[in-house]
Amino acid sequence: MKNRELLFDIFWEVLGSILIATAIYNFAVYAEFPMTGFSGIALIFYRLFNLPVGFTTIILNIPVALLCYKLIGREFMIKSIRCMVISSLFIDYIAPAFPVYTGSRMLAAISTGVLGGMGYAMIYARKSSTGGSDFIIMACKALKPHLKLGTIAFLSDIGIILAGGIIFKDIDGIIYGMIINFLFAVMVDKTMSMLNSKKVGFVVTENGEML
């Protein structure tokens, strides 16, 4: 049963990582969006110094993981490290094998937000993450359980989007980044609601003792 659960976790992590890698590399990189999360910071380094996005994301994760360990717990940390490696490999080695979208920036922004949001939701639903700002998001969720993950992600990523737009003097990019961030938050909440939905049935009868 434990092995089956592990395989199920890895399946969703791989599927989510495919969507995330596609959103980042095949849509966001060419369009030069100031992206959200640690991927957004990694994209800034990619554009400035041509550093690999996945590798940079892993390096940025190390100090944050150490700081958030107590709040997010050992099991979540182990799952996240595994998923972080999977998603980074997909970004650096799998996604580049597929065509890059070179059309409208608006369509690229919509695709980035929808695909990325769905990908992250699939991973969050298995109580895992891709690390980075996800550690911060989950730590905030642990402190404030009533807050939605999408809402926390939206608020935490605004600063990164503004930084990317200011560094590269791209006001349009900031607007597109906000669109991506909004779509990301909506898709995370909607997808997680679908994945975690449960059905309740009520039976009204005078013969309850027979049920």
C-alpha cells in the first residue's frame, strides 16, 4: 500500500512538473515575462547571466528550506526535495526538446498562468511542492490555515514580478506578469477544489434502523 501511494505521488509530481516546465520554458522564457516564485528569480538570472533555470532554482531553495523546515515538517520537505529535482530536470532537459511558442505575448501569458497553475495544484494536492516560494507559501498556510494557497501565492509573488519588470525596464511585462499571477492563483484554487472534492449523500427514511 505504501509503495502504491509513493508511485501515485510520483505520477502526479511528474504530470505537474511537465505542465510547469512547459509553462516556464516553452511559453514564459521566450516572451520574457517577469515570472512568479523562485522560478521568476531564476528567470532573472537566466536573462542576466544565462544560468540554467532549474539549477538556479535548486540553489535558491537551500537556505529557504532550512529556514522553513520546522513549520512544514519532515515528510513535506522530503516530498518537496524529490519534486523539486523532478521539476528542475524537466525545465532544463525535457522542455527544451519541445517547440517554444513565439506568438502573441497575451496568449503566452494566458498559457503560462493556466498550465503553471494546474501543474502546481496537482503537486500541492499530493501534499508536496517544488520548493522555493512554495516553502514560504506552505509555512504561511501552516500559520494561517484559513487562507487559500492561491491567495497566498498571489500576494507573495507580486514583489518578484515588480522586480523583474523594473530590472529589465518592461512595464508591459509587469502587466503580463500580474495576469499570469492572477491566472495562477485562480487555477491553483479551482484545480485543488476539483481534485479534493468529495460527494455527500443524504438518505431520508422512516426505517433508519434497517440501513
